[in-house]
Amino acid sequence: MSRPQPLPDRDADPGTGLAARLRPRFAQPVILVDPDDPVIGGSRCLVPVCERLAVVFGKCSAHHQRWIDDGRPDDVEAWAKTAPANRRWLQQPPKCSIETCRRSRREHGLCHSHASRWQHQGQPDLARWIADGGGPLLPAGDNCRFPDCKLAAEGEAGLCVHHRNRWIRADRPPIESWLLGCATFGQDRFDLRPLPMLMRLEIAYAIQCRVDERRSQTRPHQIRRLLRALPGGGVTSLLERSPESWMTYLGFSSERGYIERRFLLDAIGYLRDLVEGVGWDAEYPRDVWLLRRLGFPGRDTQFRFTGIAPTWLRQLTKRWARWRLSTGIAVATVGADIRAITLFAQSFPALQRGPEALTRELVEVHLAHLAERFPNPKSRTGQLSSLAGLLRVARQHQWEPRLAPQVDLFPEDYPRLVAGPPRALSEAVMAQLEHPDNLTRFADPRGRLLARILMSTGLRVGDGSRLRLDCIVRDGQGAPYLRYTNHKMRRDAFVPIDTDLAQAIAAQQQTVLAEFDDPTYLLPRPTRNPEGKMPFSAATFRGELRTWLRVSDIRDELGQPVHVSPHQWRHTFGTRLKMSGVASKASFGKIRDYALPAPQLTAHQRSVGQSWPHSARDLRRHHASCIR
């Protein structure tokens, strides 16, 4: 999805700018749903003659209710084959019995005009009178404006008598809107007609953005309640109320109305992006950065600089953060740096006097504060590294000439890190984790396969969760290897795997291909991922791992429940290599990428500059070089 450009004139009618951004498909008061669209569409109803989306047990809501009314037959497929369509309301009304007349039937099987003529003629034999043609032809009229109606129109509304009576029973709504509702009756649709005009355009723009993002499914039935409630808000635009005010009015919370709540918040976000602008030019001057406006993933991820009161330090931190993001530093790392500088600024109000107030003595006081606040040496090291990094880069690029050159952090300022116990899991615990009976208790097949991959290869969980669909390659002897991207080192790498794991990965590949048309990842995200373009979340896997450990009742040698982090499998893998004598001289548990120098390659593997071992001796040498 391309970044939206801000509205050209903030004082102009905002509806004009929104209307110009809407494609014709979304510029209608009733937006019809394409069932093949992965965001607003979906699987069709089980009833063959029905064109609506399946929303309840494979059926549309109308046919599900009809199935209930029919006594909930057990053989749903047989019932679906005989169920009628939901378009009885649109059936052709009966016409006048006179063959040449196209008007709607009223009394005695005749239209109103022919019935009056028959009565004025003394009510002769009706059948013979109809066969004789009912007298002179009536004046020809235009066709009824109702969709697919073949009868003649009567009256100023341009409708036949049958449809005019239906329009009157509907309390004579605007004729064009009523006809549009009739034309789309029985189809899945977003009906925006009850909304104020500006709000209608805003909701349509939000639906268009959702479709372009290809992330969250947005089906009509999911936000129908929201669309019905919005007109009662007393405003004409979503931006006239704060998100908190909307949530209070609608009664939404994290437990109730989550789908509608998330859609409304996204819609407000899309509109604010238009009004406030996106990109570095628009976002950099602000003290709260929305990273999605800068092209980074995450709906609500923010960098907040408001806690840094000294203006010179806030501007320096913002410049440093922009530079760090531009050089490819992870968002989480930059966020931790900003929090560290925020803590430093809040500890010393004297910094508001200017860069000259930053002295070596003040740094030493900060060291004392950190030692008191963070007993863990690693936490203090992170805080000090962030401050040292800012000072070093500011001097290197001459961002702030007023900084005293002697103000710096030195190696002796950092706390001594005590080597902790080995993080590798014991073989008794690993035997339980690798046992097939315990693996079958892993509820999510994606998580189960990821656990097997991490235990067998020592990959980081972030690398394993983002494996590409075509992650299996084979060497000249047909041995399988797992191809992955080492995101920390920013390069592709390979690791040998056994045949059983290769078969499990191949089965997962077929499952993913059956679920998505053009997937990207071996382990696609199960939610907000209609096209299979988003990888499995490492955070989701960690939650599933905790559940699996509890369900499987994994315990250590003392009978205590075990806490396992995915990274411990990486240490365990390295320890196993070391204990087997493959890498006896290497340091404990640190694994490098696999880049194996041997000539047994396919043409594709040679084209990308990769090589493989073809003997046990080569493999042992390779493992020895891959452990730090």
C-alpha cells in the first residue's frame, strides 16, 4: 500500500479530498463485496444457489436461520442442495391477465385500469372478456424503475403499482436510495447510506485502506453494528470525537466489540494520517512518532520524546533515533535507547540549562543512580550503552559542538558482568521435550513444527518463525538442508536437518499451499493474514510454548516444573555439538551461520555462492568453525 499524501488544503472541504482518493468501487453509498477478495470476501454459503458469504457454520446468516427453522437437519449438505435462494423479495410480480398489458395485477387478475373497464361494461364473462383483449389498448408507459422489473410504470415515482405500494409501506424514503437498497438486496454489502455524507466517505476510505493493506479481514457482518450506531453519535465526522469518547459512547472495550473497536481506531488513524501527513518531513518535528507513518510495521508503535524536557537533548535524541533507524537498527533497540535517554533527562533537571550542564560529575551521579535502581548489571550496561552511544555519535558527526569533550563513558564505568550458569537444558528435560507423545500435545501445528525446528537446528526463534516457504534445499547427494535468513547478521545461511524434519516441513508446505494462493512463509500468521504474507509471531509462539510446557508437565531432575525459553534450545544445540567432540575448542553455546565449503552443489546453489560438505570429516570441521 502506498503512503497517503496529506490533504492539500486543510481549510477546504475535507469531503472533497476524501472523495478524490476513493476508487469507484468504494465511492458508492453501498459497497458490494467480492467474495474472492481476501479482506472483505471469503468462502461462500453452502447453499449452491446462494451468493452470500458464509458467516455461521459454513452458511450465510439467512440460510443458517432457515436451517434452524427446518429443524436443524443432520445432513447439512443434502439440505443445502434443496434450499432456495434468498431473493424471493425480488421475484417478478404478476402482470395483468390481458396479454397486451404490462401493468401490475390488482383485483380479478387484472390491472386497475382493466378492472375498472370490465366493471363499467357490466362485468361480462371474465374469461371471454380477457380472451377478447379487454378492449382498446391502454397508453404505453415506461418500464418500472425497480431492478429487473418488466412491468410498466404508473405514477410520478416511476414504479409499477406493486413496487410503488412497497415503497409507500417503507415510508417513502428517497427513491434513489431505496432502489439501490433493493438492487443490492440479498448480497453482502457495506450499507453506508444512513451515515452523514462526510462520515460515509471516511468509512469508505477506511474500508479501502484495509483492502489495500491486505491484513485484517473486514466483512460486512463484523462491523454492521458499528455502522448502525455511528449516526447516533451527534457528529458528522469521526475526527470530531476522540477515540476515548467514541469507545465510551459505543460501549466498546478490549473484551466487548473488539473487531468494531479495532476498525474504528484504524479508521481514525487513516484519517489522521491524511490530515497530519506521513513521512519524515511530517513526523520528525513531532515529539511522538507513529512508526507506521515512517514505513515501519505496527499499528500503534510509538517513539515518545515528551519525557525529555531539555530541548537540546530532545532534538539530539530525535536526530540520533532517525539516524539509527535509517541505518537499519531494529525498532526495539532504538526504542530502548530513547527510554534510556529519557530516564537520564528526568534524573537531572539541570540539563535544561543547556549542553554545558552535562559534566563528568553528572555522569558519575547517574552511575550511582543506576546502581541503586537496577541491581542487575546487564540492565545497567544497557542504560549506559545508550547514553555512551548518543555522546559518541553526537561528537562524531558534530551535532552538538557545545558538548564538553571530556564528558564520556569509559570501560571502567560499566559494571562487571558475572558469568552465569550454562543456559543449556539438561538431557533429561530435552528427552521429555523431544518425545513424540509430548510433541502431539502442542495444540498449534505451526508452533509444534517451529519447536522441532528450533530444537533440531539451534535457530533463533525470530529466524525460525520467518522461514520462507521454499526453505528446503538439497546437496549433490540429496541430503536436506534448511535455508534461513540470519536477521541478526543480515545474510542467508543453511543448516543440515534430518529426513524426518524435512518430511514434516514438506507436509507443512502442502498445508500452506492448500490454504493460500501465493504464500510467502512456511509458518504464516493465523490471524490478520488473508494472503499468507505475514510470518508467525515469535510472541505468539512463546505463549504457546508456556501452555505446552504446562499441559505436558515437563519437569527437571528435582521434579520441579521447567521454564524453557526458545533461545535455550540454541544453547543446548551448541552444547551438544561441544560435548560430542565436534567443537571442543570453541567457546560455549554460540553458534554461527552455516556456510559449508564443498563442491557438491546444484547449479542454483552454485549461482548463489553456497557450498556443502560431502563427508563426515568436512561436517565436523564445519561445526567446529560454527561455534564461538
